[in-house]
Amino acid sequence: MKDSSLVQQEEADILRQAADWKAQGRDVAIATVVSTWGSAPRPAGSQLVVDGEMNMIGSVSGGCVESAVVQEALEIMETGMPKLLEFGVSNSAAWDVGLACGGKIQVFVERLN
Amino acid sequence: MQSDTLGQIQNDREGKTPVVRALDLESGEEHLIRPFEDDSGSPLVQAARNAALADKSQVFEADGKRIFLQVFNPPLRMIVVGAVHISQALVPMAQIAGYDVTVVDPRRAFGSDLRFPGVALSNDWPDVAIEALKPDRRTAIVTLTHDPKIDDPALNVALTSTAFYIGSLGSRKTHAARLARLTTVGFDDDAQARIDGPIGLAIGAKSPAEIAISIMAKITQTLRQTPSEGSPVSVEQAPPAVSAGA
């Protein structure tokens, strides 16, 4: 709290973790919220970093879509092909992955090379 | 993302240089823009500058491409000149709001560790102290002593910096006298207009804590509502269909 804003501090920590994991020889993917519509839980720029063992730090939605993002991230670690994912309004009657808060977000997932 | 890019972002953060990562959302190609050092004047750089000023990562659309501009700004800082009663309320508020705070007061009895536990303190003269801190556009400078001997040297240095906010405690009369002194040392109307005085948002604040709230409110307003330069980046609209996740 003393250093900088909470969001920024968190961002710095997340990227530092990504660099550390990479330096240890792990596979690393980075997911970034690039745009939001309506009421989205995390603003553009929010990041989630995942390694090949599914360790993660950060968040792109506060829990709603992380598991789906992690699945995509594992595949992207293999292929190296980045992907733009979109998550929309959740139908609360269904068990679909989605945002209960009624927003829509785009998440860019890429491998750290 | 390339590890090199990540390394450069971290270096820029250490060096307190704002940097924007431009990421092509189709190809995944990326490059870094230093928006206040790049004079190319291209629409992309202008958009990156606006994004950095607004402290808001966003998509820029041009030539059918969607470029994500991810802003990495240095931390917010506040330099408080005068280890006075108002400062004792203002400093913790600023810290909660995410500012890295330094208190400057050459009067050792005021600027002591006892009054400001855990806060960076400087007992140098304000001009020397502020110059050493190298205020940038993520820095707010507040003078609270209303003693010209201390506040004036602080303002002389603050006005030559890019600090996004400069505020000075004092009544209208005190402030008018202060501006007259600044005129004699060569600061023109534009420079003087940068000083928020009488300080703070007009909320009828009376007690030191209330005055601190009014100062914090004005700084927040300046940070968040100052219009950006040039044309705005393209307004967010519903995107074209993209590969759906899940």
C-alpha cells in the first residue's frame, strides 16, 4: 500500500511472477483483459498468469471465467498461437462459463516466449 | 509476449518511465511505446499518450486493426511540504489512495519520525529535496506551511516539473501575495495557474482532517478528470464477432 496503487502493485507483482517462472524454465501463459462492456468485474489491463502446472496469479474476472481461461492457456503454451476469448452474459439457469454480473469481456491469451 | 518486452516493462517501471505495450489482437505482434518520449506524432502514439494520461488500458482501432494499448505507469507519488497538522491527516489518506508519500520539512521538530511513523521524511530545504525526488507527471506536490521561506522554494522547483498537481495552502490574500512573489521571479500567468490555491475542493472544510479530504478530493479530480491532449481514442463499441472462448 505504501508503494503504489493496489491495482498497479498487483500488476507489477503478477508480471514479476511471470518472469520468475519463465526464468525457472516453466511454460508460462499470460491472459489479459483487453476490453469490457457493461458491468465487468475487472478493468482492461487486468492480468492472469498461468504456468504449465496450472499455478496461477492474478485474475481476469474475479473467479467467473478463470477455469476456462486456464484450459485455453494450457493449449496456447503448447501451440504458441495467441487467442482472443470472449465471455458474455451468463444465463444463471445454465452452468455455462460466464459472468454472473451481466457484463462481457474479451481476454487475450498468449504464451510468454 | 516476449521475455524481452517483459524485461523492458520492468526496467521502465524501476526508472519511473511510463510505457505502453501495443498489442495487435489479431497477430499477437507487440511493441513498446514510450508515449512522452516518442515525437513521431502518429495516431497510435497519440492514442498511447492519451491512454497513459488517463491511466487506462484500452483498444485503439485503426486501418481495420485492433491494437490493445496496455498502460504501465509509474506509481503515483505525493510530496508534502510541511510536516504540519493537516499533513498528519493527509499522509495516511494519500497512502490508502495508493500514493508513495514523502514529507519534506527542514524544521526538524516538525518533520520527525515520531509524528510520521513509517513515512519517508526529508529535512532538506524543499527546493533541494524536491529536485532530488525528480517529480514527474504521476506526482502531486502540496505545500502546507504557509511560510514563504519554506513554501516558495518548493513552488519554484515544482513549477519547473511536470507534476500533475501543485497545491498551496493559504487564504485568498496569502495566495495573491504568493503569486505576486512568483511574478517577480519570472513565472508567468500560465505557470501560476498551475497552482491550486486556495488549496482543495470547496467543501467547506474546517478541521485539519476535513482540509485533508478536500485536498485529496481535488488531487483525485485533477488526476482523473483532466482532459487528455488531442483527439480521443476511438470510443468503445460492440466488437465484431470473434472466436468465442469456452
